[in-house]
Amino acid sequence: LKIDNFYTATIYEKGSEVIGMLKTLIGAEAFRKGMDLYFDRWDGHATTVEAFIECFAEASGQDLTDFFAWYEQAGTPRLDVRRTYDADAQTLRLDLSQTTPPTPGQASKKPLPIPVRLGLLDGEGRTLAFERDGQATDETVVVLNAAKTSVTLTGVDREPVLSALRGFSAPVVLTTDAAPKDRYVQLAADPDLFNRWEAGQDLARDLMLARSAGTPDEVGEERYAEAVGRALSDQAADPAFKALLLSLPSETELALAQQPADPAAIHLARNALRARLAVHLAEELGRLHTGLQDLGEFSPDAAGAGRRALRNMALEILATDPHAENAERAYGHYEAAGNMTDAMGGLSALMQIGGEPFEKALADFYERWKGEPLVIDKWFALQARAPDEGALGRVLGLTAHPAFDAKNPNRLRALVGTFAAGNPARFHDPSGAGYQFLADQILMVDGYNPMTAARLLEPLGGWRRYRPDLGALMRGQLERIVAQPSLSKNVYELASRALAED
């Protein structure tokens, strides 16, 4: 009904990954030629995606007709890879298959061309060489362009650990028959940094989902903490990458993997694993936090940003174990901060601990940065993520703050949008008060900014994924929104679709 609703993060994020797949499929040289041809032919003109893909087909000499289905077909493909290793023949057979779940209006999906970049490791994390079609290599790309295919790698002299989808070579959900021990090998040693990070995310996700379901694996959690500690001690690893290794999957991401989702249980499970890291790695995290302090002049370069990211993440993990030493460390970090990034890092850690030091730092931060609107957006957003039970009350109070303007989209998203999307445990309070607050804001904003109001609706749209009691309350607010007279087309389209989808 409204073209505004078309411009979601999917368009930009998945769109960029689709273009990245072209480079993987046709090679860097042909990709560059295709880009040059596209600009030579279409610079200054309004054109189409069909014309864009055609340039790469001409440059590479490949038929990319099937590739265009990535633009026509909704949903995220599921890629499954199964392994069969024959030690006597030194062969590894890989059976790949793909499915895409039905989506509204597209019950039947056709196979997509999926480039799968892969390599092999041994049990100690060393790279394994192999042969494919008689060619020796240590990495290859398998293109799955049918529902199923198989490929056999030869010269594999010991049982391998599979490192598949390297570099996130396609925007798909990957499942394999790999044992958990294989993911520990990847976390420790995979030369592909995406897969190294993804292995850690998978391990953490499984542990947190198990705990949230009432079956905690404490031995596994301790083993995970030990593995993260080994990764942190890797002197060759970049600090920015180590910061990513310490970042656990978000509560929102975990809710997508749990059916039905229980936000309160997920919140407790995630905090439990963070606390496990804080206690087990206390000495290493403290050493990192102290050793990475930047005593020189601030530098915005990548190296400096990486050190700040790791130092702030180490502090954030430590703050989940809120004893006096860590509380003092967090406040000292904030007071000594010579730049906004470090100040936010200290403030974020203090937010987890709460109490008077946090409130004092909040007031100081506002006074220091009140002349910078984008920084004050961060100040509002940080408070919207506060995990304490009074979170909604704080947010309601901030709507009356002199610096809050609901007609400023950035400020509105920073406070209201962050609370609804970035504070799941408090937004999904069993009372339904968070849902009612969001619906009130949507209806108010819809009167003067329908596009922004429609963007706020997304957290309510996934009501079917949650516990039945929560889902019913969310659905009730959607029904209330749809029933309003003179509702904008923007909001009506998204709300009615959320109610109607089967």
C-alpha cells in the first residue's frame, strides 16, 4: 500500500550480500569487468536490477538467469551439509541440500544458486590440503544450484573438520552434522575469521537456549569460557576481532531460535553465560582492561578503535559480576574517559550494575554532551536498554525530558524504538504494559509521521513467535491499532499483515 514500507534493512543488507555472491560465482576479474560495464552503460540513467545482472552475465560469459531468483523469491534458504569420510580411500563426500520455507504468497520455492566456500581442518586446527577434480587446493567453492548435490574431495589423509560457508559466502542458514568438538576447533583455529566467530556464536547460542529451556549444561558453559579465554590469549588475533568473540548472540536473536520464545528465560540465560565468562576470565579480562588503556592522544584509526572496542567489551563482561572491585573499575573507567566511546563504555557497564554511581555518571554525561544531538540520542538509547525492573518507568519519565522530542525521528527511535527492540525482557513484561506503551506511541506518531510510526511496529509483528500469553497481548495491541479510524496506510498495511499472515 505504501512504497515507504518497502525500504527495510532486508533490502540493504541482503541486497549487498546478493551482490557479494556474484563476485564469488563469477570471480573477482569478471566481477570488476561487470561493474565497469554497468557504469559505462547506465551511469546517469534510471535502470533496473535485470540490467544490472545482465552486465555481469556479459562480462563473465555465464548464464545468470537462475541467479535472478534471489531478487524474486522471499525468505531465507536453509542449507544443510552432511559428511561421509572414508579413511581407507582418503575421501570426503559432502551431500548438500537446500530448502526455503513457504512465505505468504509464495508457497512453493525453487532452488537458488548458492555458492558455498569451504575448507578443511584437522583435529588440531591445522589446514588440510585436498584435491577436487584432480586439482590440489586447501579451499574451494561448491555451487549448489539444485535441491541437492554431492561432491567428493580426495586426498583427505585424516578425518577433517569442515569449515563451510567461509566469508559468509551466501546469506543462508547453515546446518551440518558437525559435533560440538568441531566447533571448538574452529573457534580456536579456523583461518576464516567469519567461521571462527560463527563457531563461537553457535556454541554460545546452544548453551543459552539449553539453559533458557530449563536444561543448563554447566560443564559446557565452563568449557566455552575456557575456549574464549584461549582465543583471547592469541597474540596474533586483532583486538577488534577479540571484542567480537566476547559478544554473545543478542536476546532478540535467541528469541528467533526458540519456539515459542520466552524473553524472561532468555534474558536470565544470557546473563548467566556472561557472568560465567566474567568469573572464569576475571584475571584475563582485568589484564586486558588495564593494558589496553589509551594514555596517548586519541586516534580514530582502525587499530585504536579495535583496542577501545576490546577494552570496553572486557569491562562490560566484568560488570555482569557486580562486586565492589568491578563497580569501582567501571566508575573509574568512566571518569578517566578521554573520548565519547570510552565514556559510553563506562556508562554501559555502570548501567548493568545500577545504583547511585550510574545515576551520577548519567547526569555528568548529559551535561558534557548536551550540545551534541547524536550523542544525546545514544544517552537516551542506553537508558532504554537498562535491564532493571523499572525500565518502562524510566522510559516513560524520559518522554517528559526537556531534550526529548517525539517529532524528531532519531530521538524517538533512540528511546521508544530501542526499548521495544533492544530491551526484550522488559518490553515483554507479562503485564503487557510494554506493548500498550508502544501502541500508544505508534498511534500518536502516526498522526504526523506515518513512516516512522510504521517502523516502530515491527516488535509487535512477531507475536506468533512468543509464549501464547505474551502473543495474545501483542495481538490485542495490533487489533487495537488496526481498529483506529483515520489510520495511515503505512501502519495499517504492516499491522493488518501481521494479523493476517498464516
